[in-house]
Amino acid sequence: MDAITEIMPALKNPKHEQFAQAVALNTPAAKAYRDGWDCTPESAETAGPRLANRVEVMSRIAELRAKVAERADRKFDMNKEAWLERLARIAASAEESEDFSAATGALREIGKSAAFYAPEKVEHSGVTEIVIRKL
């Protein structure tokens, strides 16, 4: 991560910077928080996501992820479109050879990148009705 921090300014708080770097490399926010602070796992489950949602930390994570993605594109000569095409070929080949576990894995990765697994937003009026019936 040293080369990345040389290019972009680090967050002023060293613990926040360490946290942002860990989250940018896909460490869950709660674990990244636990690694940097002496706290209970329960506290980290709340404080980690809260810190990750702070504007300056969120911006830093996005910057770091963009830089990592750019380097991966250069290193592997692969951008997102090429990556998805490769996954599609892997899924088709695995399905053809009846390796459904590998096919499912490749299709799952395609679905993740297309945000098929994003949580759905459910809105309700706040009014609920409870019906109790005697049997």
C-alpha cells in the first residue's frame, strides 16, 4: 500500500487512514475497526460501518479502490468489461463440461458486479396490523 499512499494524501488521523486502506482492500469495516482500535466485537460492528460512512473516509476508500483497480487493469491488461467477458466464458465452459459448481461461481461473480445481489429497499408506512386468531 505504500506506493498508493505516496500518490494521494493520507487522512490526517493515522488510524482512519489504516482503516480506509484495509476497507479499500475488502476487509469488512467491523474487522478493520477491531484491528485498529481496542474494542469489543459488538462495538466494532457498530463503529466500523459508521466510520466507513464518514464523508472523508468514504472518499478516501473510493480513491484507494480506484487506484488499486487502475493498477490491476495495467498489470493484468484487464478492465471490468474484459473481466466480465472472461467470467462469461468460464461459466459457459464449466456448464458445457457439467461442472455446475464452477459455472455457478462464475455466474455469481457476474451477478455481484451487476449489483444483482444489492439489498432491496423496502418502504412501508410505519403502520402494521396484527391479527390474532384463535384456533
